Amino acid sequence: MKTRELLKEKIREIIKGIESPVIVEGKHDERALAPYCSVIVKMGGRSLYGLAAYVSERYGEVIILTDFDKEGDSLAGKLNLLLVSLGVRIDTKTRARLKQQAIRLGVSQIEALGKALRDL
């Protein structure tokens, strides 16, 4: 198998192993992960605090999968702080593993990650 295909396979394994609810930025990200994740919460125009309050009322642990660029990392960091302050555990290891493989593949957006996996 070629390197790109191996990276895509690693990414698919990481995503298939996700059991916690996943927070994404928008509908395209939601669509990209829908075949692999059973519970997806999209930000969809809510304030960060509104989203954090919504999530904290429903889930004890989540994975934040914002884009893997500077803006997405900043957003994930802010949301992480809010959620932790409301008692929600954050699975940061899965985000870190997924980000590492996606960046190696040359993908920094969640919606592009879905397309890459479909092309496998």
C-alpha cells in the first residue's frame, strides 16, 4: 500500500474507534463524519457558551473536532476550557492522533478529511 493510502487507513481506524459524541463546526463537517460517528453536535451559529451549556447538559465526555488550522485550534482551546469548567471531560488524545495523521496527509479541514476517506 502507498503512503497516502496507509495514512487514510490510519485516519479511518481512528475515526471508527470514536465512541464519544463529537463536536464539529458546521454542516459540512457533520456530513463528512456522519458515516463514522454516531453522535455529532455542530456549533451551527451558537455562542461558545451556549454550545458548552447544551453539551454539558447531555454528555459527560466529548471530542472536539474543529479544523486543524490555527483558527480551529484556537476555537477548540476556548471550547475545551468552557466545557471543562462545566464538568465535561474532553478526549484530547483522539483529536491529537487524528490531527497528526491528517496533517501528514495534507488535510487541515474536517470536511476535506471526509472526502479523503471516501476516496480510499
